[in-house]
Amino acid sequence: MMKAQGMMGSDDDKSYRATGYVFNIFGFVVILLALGGGIISLWLINDTSLQEWIDALNIHQYNYALTILIIASILSILVSAYGLMGLYKEHDLHLKICAGFLLVCFVLSLTATCLLLDYSTTNSSLQPIIRNSMRDLISNSQHDYASVILRQLQEGIGCCGADGPNDYTHLLKPLPAECRDTVTGNAFFHGCVEELTWFFEFKSMGIGFLGMSLGMFSVIMASMAYILALVIERENEDSYRR
């Protein structure tokens, strides 16, 4: 940043240097957040047991959110590195391009986080999908595929039916053994809609925080990149006139 600093007054020089240092710090923070979000998203997408439940319950929107976040993470890393290089070389066009793409990263991160939270929290769009899928599985529990999925879900989570054991009664199906506690013999009180929502909510808390943080830091970094670009552009014009 020495070239631009040499052409500025004392106060402008201090402001430029301070903004540049903060921009560098934010750049490394964005890269770390993007790495964390991308790695966790890849891990969740490759989690075999989780993906089996997602396929069985037809909640592929959860994977769409993770995929968008992976794209946002990769783009954020590349754009941040590009912006840091642009600041080092004091190239105003590079910084403007960086600012534009960081806004794209912000939109992608925000979209991914909103979609993720909309399909992983209580009273979200996730619950009606799980409820319908569970009732379809119960209705077809005489078939091997449906009975295996139900057994895995109800044993693994410790739940029964969509909203409780009464779902089996309403659909005129016998209550399976996996719906009962092996110690007391009583049917599980909680339905799988509630239990699975808690399960997905727990899985998504960390990744949701990373996604929101990535979006917030990206938009702040975009503002600083644009300000730095304008300062460098102005100083280049002043130098040319002189």
C-alpha cells in the first residue's frame, strides 16, 4: 500500500492504512469461515446415515442448502484472496470486482442459511414434509422397504409414528416392536416429526451460524473493498493530473 500512501496527506494516509489493515483481517476471517462452512457442509452431504434419512423422507431441500453454502464458501475463498492481492498491488479495478463478487457471496450465504433454517427448525417447512413421508411409510409398512426405513428411524431416534403411536391406530396398522421402549414396554411418547426436527436442528446450528457470519463479513468486506478502490482511483487521477 506504499504507493497510494505516499500521495496522501497525513490524515488520509492513516485512514487508508487502517482500512487496509482491517480489510486484510476481514479477508482472512472470511477465508476461515468459508473453510469451516464448506468442510462441515461436505461432511453432512457425505454422512451416509443422514443421507439415507433425507432420501427416505424426501427432504432434499436440506441438501440444496448445503450445496449452495459449499458454492458460497469456495467463491468466498477465491474472491477474498483476489481482493487481498488487489489491495497489495493497489489495483482499484481488482478491488471493485472483489466488492461485486463479495456481494454475490453474501446473497448465496444468506440464501443457503435461510433455506437451511427453513428446513431444520421447529415449526419450519421441514415438519409437514416429514409428517407426510412418515404417514406414507406407515401406510406401506407391509412392504419390506417401508418397514426397514421405519425401523431404522424409530429405533435410531427413539420415536413412534409421525406425531405419536396414534398414527398407527388411525391408519389401521399394528404398532411395531420398535415403537416400544425395550425396558418398560411402553410406546414412545414423542412422534418422529418432533424428534427428527430436533435432530436436524442440532446438526444445523453450527453451520447456520457459520453461514450467517460468512454473509455478514462478506458484505462488510465488500464495502471496504469499494471504499479502498475509490481512494486508489482518486489518488491515481490526482497523480496523473500532476
